[in-house]
Amino acid sequence: MTLIDRLHRGVTTRSAAETRTVAAELSALLPADSALALHGDLGVGKTTFVQGLARGFGIDAEVTSPTFTIYTLYRSSSGGPPGFTLVHLDAYRLDSAAQMEGLLLDDFLTTPYCLAVEWPDKIAGWLPEGAWHLDLALGASGSHSLRLRPALGL
């Protein structure tokens, strides 16, 4: 069973390290210029998941939540696609998709990139068509569940 199949059924991780490993594995399967909408309550591991994506994309920088900066750009430095950019967006403080234009984020979405969005419901009208949607939740005994929502082509 492929990772995509497993994520559609739901994957349980028992630690932050396991969550990062799943994300790193997923990074190799994402199509070029993809968007990943990360849904879930505060503390479910959205930033932890992005840390794993970064590792999978060959990004050595420390990935932290961009809650106050709104978004952070990370460039691959070792082992990732040359010139690759991971754009980590936290839409928590945004009130609407209309605010996205003022951020000039489109200027940074140059191929090859992956856009990872925390709190995507805040800017649902702005998200690229074909974005992958991943639900993250807390489980029993500190475990985390990851479930990829069904979408066309997946």
C-alpha cells in the first residue's frame, strides 16, 4: 500500500519524529508546484508536519511557525531540487482571502515550489485549485492522526 493510500485511510503517529518522517516521505510524492492545506486545531502538529516536508525537500533551515510573520520562505540547500522553495503560510491572523493580495505571496510562487498552509479555511477562496487537504488531529495517549482528504487525481 502506498503512502498516499495509507494517508487516505488515516495514519497514526506516536511522536513528532514519526510525523516528520511521514511528511518527509510525502514530499517526494507531491507534484511540482503543489499546495498542501493543513487542517486542524491548535497543537495538532501542523508546523511539525511542515518541518518534515522541509527535511524531505532538502531544506536545512530551522522551520518555525510563521504566525506573526504570516509566511516564511525556505530554499533547498542539500539534496532537494535545485532552486526549490517551500512557502510556509500561517493564515490564522488573516480575516479573508482578499488580504492575500497585499502579501504579494504570488511573487514567490515560482517553480519549483510547495505551498504549505496552516489554517487554510481562513483563505479558502485564495487556495490554488487542486490543493491537497490534510486533516491533522490529536488522538489517544498523545498520538496524532493524519488523513488526506479524497480529491480528484489522488
